[in-house]
Amino acid sequence: MRTYPKATFEFIVREQYRNMKEVLDLHPQVVDNARAAIERTGLKVVMESIRGGTDGSKLSFMGLPCPNLFTGMQGIHSKHEHVSIQDMHKAVEMLVHLAMVWEEKKLILLIKEQLIKQ
């Protein structure tokens, strides 16, 4: 600015994607259940941050807490992006386990409620 004292600039910040961790921290059971489903699938749970925006980020801030779950993709967002059929099968297996985990936890809560009423 010293070299060009009459120069001006405008800086506008627009929110695009927020960190879904804010929402997921309020609903730890969502991540806990995902971890359980991944473990039941026989895979190692790997927790890591991702860059950029995701549908999960948008949905989380719309009231539906959504962690990103693996799909087995390789070379993401490159001309070499791909996924193997074996990884897709594992992803489906994990989703089936995830539905089972949620249902089992729901059943446990119902049983506890019934025991409290007795």
C-alpha cells in the first residue's frame, strides 16, 4: 500500500461450509455408532479431518448430524478417481451394520424404559 497509496481493495467473506465437528460433538452417538459398524465390518477405524465442503457438513448444520463414512474411493477428485467393487461391497456391509447398531441401541433403550416402568 505504501507504493500505491491510492489503491483500494475489497474483501468479502462468505460462509460456504462449516466444520461438521461442531454438530457431531453435540451428538457423539452418531460417531460412536459409525465406529461400531466399521469395526463389525472388520475394518480399522481411521479418524481424519478432510478438506473442503461435503454434503455431510451441509446436512449436519440443517439438523441431521452426518459424519463422512468411507466409500473406498481412491485418487479422489483427480482424473484417476476410482473405487473397486470389493471396497463398494465393504461400504454396503458397513451400512448394513450401521443400521443394525442403531436398531440394537434403540431396542436397548426401549427395554430400559420398560424396566423403569415396572
